[in-house]
Amino acid sequence: MVARGDQKLSTERQDDMMPLTQQEAEVLRRRLAIARQQLAEIDSAIELELRHARKRIEALHEKRAEPLKVYGAACTMLGIRNEFDEG
């Protein structure tokens, strides 16, 4: 049960509600199926976007490695602290 102000809303059908007609039940089942399909499509799109983002992040990390080496070597040769050193 969900409380909203003074009202209490139930996530389950109440016994005192009028029973659904067969036509109403079928409409709700179709809506349920459509919503389920939409959710599945959105979830698939999210997963695809996450895969693309992970690949892009991995590529950027790889691209970052070489300048980090150059920076570290220059710091060592100058005898200064490498602010990017993770140690």
C-alpha cells in the first residue's frame, strides 16, 4: 500500500471495486503487453548506448596512456613531482 497524504492507494485490486468486463480486461492486457514491449525496447537501447559509451571510454583511456608516459618522463628528467602519478 502506498500512502499519499490522507489517501491510501493499493497496488492491488480492491475487493470493493467493480469487476472488469471481459472487454475492459482485454484492453488492459493489450496495454500491459504494449508497455512491456516498450520497456524491453528501451532497455535494449540503454544497453546498446552503454556498450558504445564503454568502448569510447576505453579508447580515451588508451589514448591518454602515451601523453601520461611523456609527462612522467619529463617530470623525472626535470626532478619535479608528477601530479598524475598514481603512486
